[in-house]
Amino acid sequence: MNRLTTSWGTFPLTRFPADPRDPLRAWDAADEYLLGHLAETGTDLSGTVAVVGDRWGALVTALAARPGTGALVQISDSYLGRTATAENLARSGAAPDAVTLLTTQDPPPERIDVLLVRVPKSLALLEDQLHRLAPAVHEHTVIVGTGMVKEIHTSTLALFERILGTTRTSLAVKKARLIHTTPDVHVPDAHAVGTGEAGADPVRDANPWPYRYALPADAPAGLAGRTVVNQAGVFCADRLDIGTRFFLQHLPTGLGAARVVDLGCGNGVVGLAVALAEPEAELLFTDESYQAVASAEENFRTHAGEDRKAEFAVGDGLAEAAPGSVDLVLNNPPFHSHQATTDRTARRMFADARRALRPGGELWVVGNRHLGYHVALRRIFGNSELVASDPKFVVLRAVKREGQARDTSSR
């Protein structure tokens, strides 16, 4: 467990789920830079402080211990990040009500006095969140963003400038930068509210999220031409990604009344394809992103019908699923954790899938060829079969067979 040292305390922090073998810390130089800036400038934090995109709770855990901090709110799209935050707060001795934990699907605060933004990997998610928070910003709101240099681009600054106000960046420290924005708002005159006249709030562009697009005419599995919705931040938000497209061409058939899980569902297109092709199948859509599960549920209700039964769960994959409760798991695992490239998430998904599957149940995985998922599958399941391949992707199948030696350490 690593410790973050700030001007007002030292805090033991971990990611979630905690893994002593994981070399990645629960904070980085960007978090340190922002906390140091707040301490050095003596920023007034006595009002409502909204912290957006706090990845593992490092920012709110430290700020909750700072004397004089007011109403502290964290807004996150990550179930894993929110869970890590709750655990880090408890570990630091913070009061249970020290921080209000909101998701990106919850209504934001009505008024924000200090807005702190940890720049996310997804520019779309940043755009959506800034649009949603802009009405709560007033002329005296302090707005500070933070990120590593490689995360802050001209397009990042343009979003702050266009949605919130005049924006500048700091010098780089330990390859991190701060973003400073002056709100482009005024105290509204009674006669001018919403008119765009002098003294009124500025007229902003409409939030383009969620985004809708039609699946291509040659999309497989009965999806051709159907319109799907993506909330901001969901992978490949404006088109059907090529990995999923390849997976859809090779899904298992003849499932009957099988219980099928779309694990790491994104916008749920894979599970939707199964639902349309297999009317008796029982579907579970799960992802750690609140935006993703909201997208999957809307797409399913639109195209499979309101009466078709399915479950939608935001959580840690299949970690809480009952052993032997699933017949088939379909998975397109991520190989990034924020900016870090890692197969740790995929290995955990595979191990959880094996535990949740009944004997004879199957895990089907699509992935880039170079990731070598067959090695992890053989270690966890004792077997791996190549179903299909092209120059970029492979579809692999692993079967749960009782009595085989397997690696149970992947979690």
C-alpha cells in the first residue's frame, strides 16, 4: 500500500480491487500537483467543492481531511473508482458523510463554488461533464483541472474555453499540468435571464451527448440499420468498433434458454445481438461504467422490447455472481486502465467468468492478436480454442471443465 503525502496529512491509498502485485499507484503527479496548488494558494474550499473524474479517490480523500473544506462531492463514471474512494476514505478515518459520491448518471449539484477536474482519457466524457456542470458554475467559481502532459491537448483546453470560459495552462511539473479557467458568466439581471443580453448567462452550445448513430447496413446478427445510443465515454462512441464487428460475425448460436452475460458490455450491442437471435436466452449486461450500462439498457429496451426480460448491473464484472449460475459469457475486455496498458482487467474477467460458469459453460473472448489471451485462458481454464481470426483479431473459446488444474491467482 502506497501513501500520498500532502500539506495536511499522509494517506494510505489503494486501487480497487486491491492487489499487492499491482505496480500502479492510486494517484499520480497530476493529483499531487493539484493538491499542492490548492495548499499553496490557500484556495477557499468552504463552499461546495465538486471533484470530477477523481480516479481512485486520492483527491477527495485528501481534501476531506483538509480543515475548512465544505460540502465535498465526487462525480465518477467508474464503479471501481467509487469503491476505491469509499475504502480509501474509510481507511483515512473520514466521517461516513464526509463526501457525497455521485455517478455521471446522477443530477449534479445545483451550485458549485470550486470545480476540480481530473482530465479523463475520454474527451467525449469531459465534454459531457462540463456541459452538465456549467449551469452550476457562477462568476466566482474557482475552476482548476489537472492531468499529465500527455493527457492535456489543444482539444482539451478548447472544451474548457468553449463551455466554461477563458482558459490557460500552467508550467509542467513532473510531467503534469494544471488548467485554470475563469468562468464566463455574470450575475444575471432579472429582465435578461436566458436572453443572451448583457448581464445574462452566456448562450452555450447544446450538449451533443448522448450520441446516436445507425449501425452499418452490413452489420451482422440482425443489427443492420438499427440506431443505437452511446452515452459519453463509452468506447468507440460514434461507430461500431471493428473488434465488436468481428465478434458479432462469430457469436455462438442455438443457445435456447441459456443464461448469457455480456461482460464489459459497453453499449450492449453484443448482448443485443444475442437477444435478437435467441428469443429464449436470458441476458445479463454488466460493466463498471455507469455510462455504458445506461447505454446498454436503452439500446436493449429500444430494440428487444420493453417486455423482454434482462438484467443490467454496474459493478465489478462477475465478482459477485453466484458460482455455477451462468451458461455463456461473451467478453471484449479492455486492455487499458486509464493511460496504462495492462492485461490485469482481462485476467480478472476471465477468472470471474470461470467461477460464475456452470460445468460445461463457455467463455467467448475477442481481442487483438498481439495480446495473447490464449495464454491466460489456458492458465485459468486449462484450455483455449481458436474460433476465428483475421489479421488483427482473434475470437477464443474456453470451456469450464471440472477437475482440471488451473491458476486461481488472476484476481
